[in-house]
Amino acid sequence: MSVSMRVGNAEHYIACALAGLGLIQGPACDVRHRVEAGDLVEGLPDHPSGPMAVALVAPDRPSLVPTVAACSGPSEGSAGFAAAVIG
């Protein structure tokens, strides 16, 4: 039997994994604390996935929400995100 689950955001995706509905390839910044707490386990530690392209759209203003500011720049081991500015 083939079954798939579609969700609209990372939080719902992670909730599916926490509910035991299968493996996910979640953003490290969203799941790292769950792995460290023992809520999730890394499924294929010897086979890490490669980088995934992500587009970030945010308004052009100096007071970005901290989450947007943290995710809009390059992080360790990545080339950063592609960004489009609305303004």
C-alpha cells in the first residue's frame, strides 16, 4: 500500500514525524532541538541529504522579524538562501 501525506508548512511536517507517520527530511534549524531532546532520531546518519534550494520573500525594512533575519543569511555548511525583496 502506498500512502503519502501533504502539508503546507514545516510545523505540520514535523508534527507528522512526531506522530510516528514516517520519515521526513526536515530543515535542520527546525528539527535539531527535537533530535537533541530525543523526540526525533536521525534516520540515515551515514547518508546526509544535500542542500535544497529555498526562496525567501520578505518586505524590505530594517526591522525584520528575528526568524526571517536568521534564515535570510548564509548558515554553517550552506551557501545561504535566494531572496526576493518586496518593497
